[in-house]
Amino acid sequence: KLNSPQREAVKYLDGPLLVLAGAGSGKTRVITHKIVYLIETCGFSASNIAAITFTNKAAREMQERVGKLLQGKSARGLTVTTFHSLGLHILRQEAKHLGYKPRFSVLDSSDSAGILNDILKTTDKKEIRRAQSVISNWKNAQLPPSLAARQAENEVERQLAVIYQAYQDTLQAYQAMDFDDLIRLPVELFEKHPAVLEKWRDKLRYLLIDEYQDTNTCQYQLVKQIAGSRGAFTAVGDDDQAIYAWRGANVENLKTLQDDYPNLQVIKLEQNYRSTVRILRAANTLIANNPKLFEKKLWSDLGHGDPIQIMSAKDDDQEAENVVMRLQTHKFQHRTRFADYAILYRGNHQARIF
């Protein structure tokens, strides 16, 4: 059931691979089928493969799909996980190398806000959130407090670097880590302890990374360390779907891959299974205005599709009125139920008027 580029991506094992997967082009299918191919055809043990996703939900779905395709014991030991869960798994086993006990605590956002509250001696949530955000970005860029202080460009940044140091000292004293540490510390661990890195390279012999455009500098570093110079990995991503720069994601990681792995193979998935031609043409026209790392053009054989209608309204009231009138007219003409309709909006404040 794979199309030609999907099949090529599944079977390619001659080095590092970047699959440029447009929206709705079957990227999860490629990852799940490649896991099956590695196990059933190439003789990989499931315990030597890791598929890394960005959410627990995506990890669960992928695990289920692989389970259905493999059926039986051959999937036992397969790692399908998020970056943070993988980092936690590594740190639980190697904590002693970093001066932590294996049963260290993991702090959530409100826990870390509480510590910053004490350090800043303020209850101003805006100030606490800003400190959290700056420290998080520094950690994702792998800047320790000392380097953050040296690179500070103004007094505010210098003060934040001092707060960052106090925050890290408190975490260490509590034998605790925050979410960013779950990626940052494995990278630090592998840099300082080559024998530990070799152990994990031997365990995780093939990596598959989903939503690669959403990786930050630290996550890319971790992938690069485990994959090593042989580059036994498949990264699946799309620079047109990069929307998380505000939380540290670095779309330049797609370009960095080409610099770090000159033998990188690039395969494009351009057939869309989700939308009609007209929707894709509109999307392609808009996306053409974005700066691009890679050129690609989505296409579909799902027919031309309905014309796109543009409805202008002078204000929120008129917009809601028009939508509700259309809905009621359609319901009357087609003898349907209200349960057959959905109104989508961007923010909850827009719901009231409807």
C-alpha cells in the first residue's frame, strides 16, 4: 500500500536519510513500515530500534500501529518514545555519572515556578514566566549559567544569568531536574563520558525521528551523538510545517543535517492523501511566499474539490450571524441534525457570540 517515494524511504538503509514529508503525505506510515522492515527483513532486533516522537499521544499511536503490523513477540523491546522520556530513561540508568541518585525528582512547570518565586522573591507571575522562558531557551541552546553570564548583552540578562545559576544550584541540592534537563543532561553526560555514549550507541542502533523540524539545538545534539558518524537514522520533517520557533525549535536543523552528513539522502513525499486539489493549490500559493530550505509541491488525486468561498463580515457579530444562518439553512434543506455540524474557532473567547 506504499507509493513509490514511501517505499524508497522505507527501504533506504545506505546512510542517513531525511524524508521531507508534506502535510497528509503518510509520514507515520513510512516510520511504522520502516520499523517493520528493519525487524522482519533486515534482521534488526526490536530492542535496538528507537522511534522518537514529540508527544506521548503520537508515541502511543505509533506503538499500536507497529504492534498491528508485526503481531507477536518481534516488537518486544522496541522503544517508541518522546525525547523527554528517552532522556529520562537514559538518566535513570546513568545518574551517578552526573552526581545524581537514580531516584531523582522531575519537576513540572509549576514546581520550577515555585523555586523561581523563592529566588526572585516575587509573586509577579509575568516576571516568573519570563525568567522560566529565558532559562528554558538557554538550556535548549546548551548554555550553562557561566556562559549565559558571559554572553549577556545588558543588565537584565546579567541578572537573569545570576538567577539561572541559583536555580540550578537549588535543583542540584534537591536532587531534581526540570523538563529541559531531561534533554540537556544526557547530552552533557555523553560529552563527558565516551564509554557511556558507546554503550547507548550499541543499544540504539537505528533511530527514527518524527516531526524533525520541531527539534531544538539540544535535541539535535542528542540525535547526532547517538547516531554517530555512521548516521543510522531516518529523520522525517517538513520546513513548511515549522511553527514552534517560539519555544526553541530550530528549523535550521534541517540544513545542519546536510552539513553534518554530506552523504545525506533526501526523499520527498509530495502526494497528499488528505485534501483536494483546490485546497492544495491555495496552500501551495500561500506557502510559496515563505523562505524555503527545500522546494516541494504537494499534489492529490482526490479530485478538484469545491470552490473556496470567502465570506467577509464587518464585525464579530455579523460573522457569527452569517455562520449560524448558513448552518440553519443547510440543516433545513438537508433535514440533518445539529449533531452533524461543527463550528471551529481559534480562541475560547470567540465561542460566546456563536
